Amino acid sequence: MTFLTIRKTNLLFVFTDEQSISTMRSYGNAIINTPNMDKLADQSVVFEHAYVTQPVCTPSRASLLTGLYPHVHGCIANNIPLDMELPCLPEMGDFSDYRTGYFGKWHLGDEVFPQHGFRKWVSYEDSYRMGYSNGRDQKIHSSYHHYLVEQGFKPDKIAKDGFEFFSRDYCARLPEEHGKPAYTAREVTRFIRENEDNPFIAYVNFLEPHMPYFGPRDEQYDPDKVVLPANFGHMLSEEHPLKTRLFHQAYLEYGHSGLSLQTEDDWRKMIAHYWGLVSLVDTHLGVILQTLEDCGLADRTIVVFTSDHGDMMGSHRLLAKCVMFEEAIKVPLLLKVPGLKPARIREPVSQIDLVPTLLEALGQHTSAPLQGESLLPFLQGQAARVRDHVFVEWNGSECGLEGHLQKGFMLPCWNHMATEEQAERAIGAKVRTVITPDMWKYNFSSIGEDELYNLNDDPAETCNLIGDAAYQMRVFQMREKIKEWQRQTGDPLFD
């Protein structure tokens, strides 16, 4: 009997928030300690070049759940609620006898309310009330809020309407046993044990290593032993988009999470904190995976581990996401399916393919419109992939720089780079990216700030070849690929 004929296979879908692909030993980091992620990698198909659909939280999360690109599901920026009429994976196929649960940050509207086929709902974000539907009670707190109050903690923030809540900074400084990763792991293990005899679908999101870049493991790694990214010293020039240069100047001037980012030592300290957050998640991921083992469920549970986007974390001296560099759009992706042999896949893949892949692995069929393809036939060696190009989009959405343009205010460090009008135009630019099977990458910009990289020879993306006459035919062909994809997916944004 193959895994395709087992209809009662469980699904454990674990994704972190903002995890760089460089933060696991199985992806080449020889310093960081991630034993549970690496053990899972040894049992899984490891995708070496897995890309998100858009490098920011809400759009990417909606794609992970619906199998649709952001310009199709409509969540093209953070804090846009996911349409209740669009089905997520638990609403596709026949999962009527499955126990379903969602644990952690949702960021797709109505944050603390069960929805989209998830009957068990464990939430821990109280600050997303701007995304609530009409009629929702905005005074209802998250599950994690109630837990902290029961433990004797008092909220550190109060909104204008009197709503008390715990800030992310406050929660990040709690003892590890009361932090979000430990709380999440306890809730997930309880769910697994309660459903040991029932098929289940559990989506689990760890907020970490998302900012704030500090936590209970800040001292786990010695900053002096941190190796800076290979492109840390690469200075962005006019051949790079203005938005990325504005980001660079803002981090240089103001730092982040209470840390300066002016010197190499500053960056090493930031990266050490970030690694500590990844190892924190690894510990509590291990608790969940061990529960599967203890309950005898490991051999009949599909396990996915990935992230909603990456983090620049020092590459090009940038931080966070919202850019189209590899460090922001490429993420870890592990897929453990009963009956599927572990392997390493070098071909580029997209997270858009996860929903159809998982539905097939679960023996399910759906009439829901999906824009990806199941990777199972390819992984089993039974068929070639139907689509071998990967597409990523940016929709000119928020990126953290907009506030500096409000009321005509610009950062002093920007003044020598751009006028206010130029900065506003750059921040609002839309981008469509294609990665080819032979690992070339083209960023097609709505304002003409195109980029071309040969990722084979220049994985650090230090040489933009867009102006090189020798590659103009390749640029034309890749632009045509993007236009074809735009026509197929209803994305008429720009020519």
C-alpha cells in the first residue's frame, strides 16, 4: 500500500515567520544549533531553492493556505483580510472526519476567531484588530493573552478604547517557559494527544524569528563567532532599486530593535540574537515532533516545515524582507511524506505548489481553483514538472518606509539620494520576478528598475547584468515569460 491510498494520513504544517534559509545546518550553516530541524531534514525531501509568492507576511500566508497568487486572492499587502469565500486547504476535498486546528499568528483578518475550516483555534496576536470584520467584538482577547493573565502577568499596553494587551516586546522578554514558542508547542501537543485516534490537520505558526530581534536565547551565540554574509560588504549602487538603497540608509541611521547597525560588530550581535530565536523555535518544534513519535503517529503524518518569507539579516547590509533579493524570497522547505524517500531537490520550486501537493498526498480531490501543481509525480520520478519557472511578486505594498514620507517628512539620510517624489515612487513600485530552471533571475519593475542576475555565478546578487548587451535576448525571453504568466493568472499590472 502506498501513501496515496491511505486516506487517513495526518497533516502537520509548521511554518515560522521570517526565517532565513541560512539558519539551519541542513542548509549550510555550520555554527547554528538546530538539531530538530536537521533531524526532520534527514527524513524529508529538502528543497534547496524554494520561493515564496511575495516576501511579506499576509500575502505569503494567504498563498500557503489557498494555493493562489497574491494578485488573485487579493491579500496584496499586510493586514488585508482573506475573503471568507476563498477556501483554505481544510475546506477543500472531504475532511469532514478530520480534526482541524490552527495555532499561532494568523494575520489574515479576524485574528482570534476560528475560520476557514479550522475548528480548533489557538491565537496569540491581539494587535491586529484593524482587520476584523464588521460586527466582530474587538474586545475579545487571544488565547495566549488569557494564558498570560492566568499566570499572573499584566498587560503592558492599553489602546485608546481601553483594550489592554501584551506587546510583542513584552512577550519576547518573558521567561522561555511562558514565551510564545513554548506555549504554542504545549497547545499543539495537547491537540495531537487528544486526537491520537482521529485523523487531523494542524497548521502551526511560530512568530519567531520575526522581529523584535531579541528573546530568551540572546546569549546562546557569541557574536564574535558569527560569520557575516558573503555580500555584507557589497555596497548598493544606482544599478539597484532606489527602495533597497533607502532601506540601507534607514538601517544605518536608525538601527532596529534597540540595536545600532553601523558597524560589523553591531550586525554580528543582531545576527546572534536572530540565531537564538531560530534555536528557540527548534527546541519547541522538537517537542511537537517527539509527540508524534510518542503517539505512534510519525509514520502516518505528513510534515511540512517552511517559512512565510526570509530575512536579509545583513546581506547587502539590509534587514527583514520586502525586497526581491534571494535572502528575502527564498526559504527553508522540508516535506516529509510517508512512503516518499528523503532527497535533496536543486530545481527551483514555489510555495504555490504546496496546496495541490498536500491534497494529493492526502488522497483528496478538489474543485477549488488552484494555480500550482502537485510535485508528487515529479518527486516520485513518475513525471516531469508541468511548470518549471518560479514567479514571485511585489505589489507596492507597505514596507516600513512609508511613515517617513507622511506629511512631507523624509529621513535626513535620504536627502542626498532622492527627492520626496522619487522616494514615494520607489516605495510604491511593483515588481514581478521569474527564476528559470537554470537559475537565472529577472526582476521586472513597474518603474523601470529592472535587475538580472546569474544565480549560478553570482548567488550573492552583487552584479546586476540588466545593462549588459550580451544578455538582452535573455532579458527579452524572461520578460515574455512573466507576461505570459500575467496573462494566464489575470495580472494586468504593467507592460
